Amino acid sequence: LAPSKDGKRPQFGTRFLTDPRQVFQHNAWDNVEWTEEQEASAKKKVLENCQPLPSEKQEEYENRANEYWNDFYTIHENRFFKDRHWLFTEFPELCPQCSPNNVTHQKVSSTGRCVQDEERAKQGAAVSPINVNFPGATASYRILEVGCGVGNTVFPILKTNNDPELFVYCCDFSSTAVDLVKTNPEYNLGRCFAFVHDLSDVEANYPIPDGTLDVIVLIFVLSALHPIKMQASISRLARLLKPGGVMLLRDYGRYDMAQLRFKKGRCLSDNFYVRGDGTRVYFFTQEELHSMFTEAGLEKVQNLVDRRLQVNRGKQLTMYRVWIQCKYHKPLSEECQLWL
């Protein structure tokens, strides 16, 4: 959904808490604003609990990251996750035939060149060739999910899209997770290709040529990287996008409930923590993500904070969630922009 003129996302859902006395009537409330006192309290709690672990422990979590994520998926398999059906409301780019007015890709051909370039190619002008020896080479619309886990984004995309020209790639750091995707009865090599890949290893090759993807989606995955590796990882991914292609992100925002729950002894560095199972998580600000995407040469389409109030009616508890949602696209060539 495109942001409104004031920069806020159009209202999603229909549950808005107007009377605090009614808070326990529903399991969740949309777009809940924080008070100044609430934000100050969250900042204070984070500062009190952030006493970084010794460097040798931090190195251990970095060096054994693959082991911890494999253990996580071995334990949980696919029981821990739910399919993300909200994806198509928040990210209509994942179902292009459902959103024909998607402006991100208009005037861009199926090969990723602008229409003017295509016309020049038909007339014999030189246009850089694209290697056709890769999975999904004949597709006209290509999506890559990074950090696919057990497929709870990939399979809803495949179920929702019946376009034979769509091809979905998915990768994960964990070989155990990728094996679970491949053994899913809905995994179809004619429409999908799953592979193991370390997002933070920017020297490792992707099985997809640069400049061939329409969409890259990152759902709660960038936050698992060490902060010093994030910028290079985003810049490497940006090279895979076609001109006009878009990168979609949803991840943890600063002072999310999950951050406030961390106790002393779990902090690795500012806003970066290790969970009890050894996996790590970072909590972003909008400004940090904007800086990374623009440094990678991408332009902002959307960058917003999504605040939700989740309720445990049985225990009479309220839980505040903070997520950040971003869309950044790769600019069209200067020549193509002039034509538009």
C-alpha cells in the first residue's frame, strides 16, 4: 500500500482502540500511537539492560550462527510458523496480477529493460545480453525471498499467483530450513528454486544474474545479521534487481516488545541481542534502514513504522509490537526516465 501524503500508511484492518476501557475486547488493535511516557520508559529499560557481552562470546555467536539456525529449524520444523497471508495487502508487488496498477514496474519490459531499450533492441541496436542458463530464465516476473525459513512466505506467493510467467527463488542460511522447503509437497521446480545462501557473504554467487529480479523480499531476516555486515549485504542484493525492481522489507522496530523482554546478559551491542537459542536479532529505526537502502542506490517508495497492540485476554496482558516496513526501488536508467 502506498503511503498517504502525510507519510503514514493507509489504515490496515478495522480495529482501532478509541476507548481504553475496551482494550480486552479484541486480540489486537491497529496503528496504536505511543505516549511520550511510554517511549521514555522503553528507552530507559533498553539502556539499563544493555551491558555488552565479552568479545569472545560475541565471536562465538558469530562463528556458530549457522549451527544455531540449523538447530532452530531442526527443533521447530514447520510447526512454529504461520503462512503470512497479510503479505498481499502490505506488498501487492508479490501478486502482480492482483494489482494491475502497480506503478513500480510500469513501462519496464519483461527482461528488465525499459520499453525504449526494447524497441532499440528490435531495431538491431546493441543491448547487453542476459545469461539464460539459470533457473527461471524464461520467466517474465521473478521474485526472490531471502531468509525463507520453511516457506511461509514462498508457498502463499505460489498459491496466490497462477501466472505461468512467475518464478520464485528462495534462500536461507540454514540448510535444514531449505531441506524443509524442498520436501514440502507444494514445492515445484517448474515455479520455484530453493537454495542455501549466506546473505552476509557478499562474495558468494547467487544462482541468478545481476539485473534480473523484479522483487526481493526480506521478512524479519536482515535483523539476524551482525550490524556491520548489513550495508554490504543490502548493496549486493540491490545489484540483482532490474531497473524499476523493488526491495521489500518488514523487520523489528526499535523498542518492540521483543527488545524490551531481553534481560541483562543478552546484549551484544546497541540494540543487538542474542536469544536463548543462540540466534541473534537487531531492532531498527526508520533512519537506519533508509540510510542503508539509499547507500545501495535505491530510492524510497515507503518507509513506515507499524505499531500494534496485541492482547492476551485470558491473562489480561497488553503487548506492544513495533515493526518497520520498507519499499525501495531501483531507479530506471536516465534515458528511460526521460522517455517516461
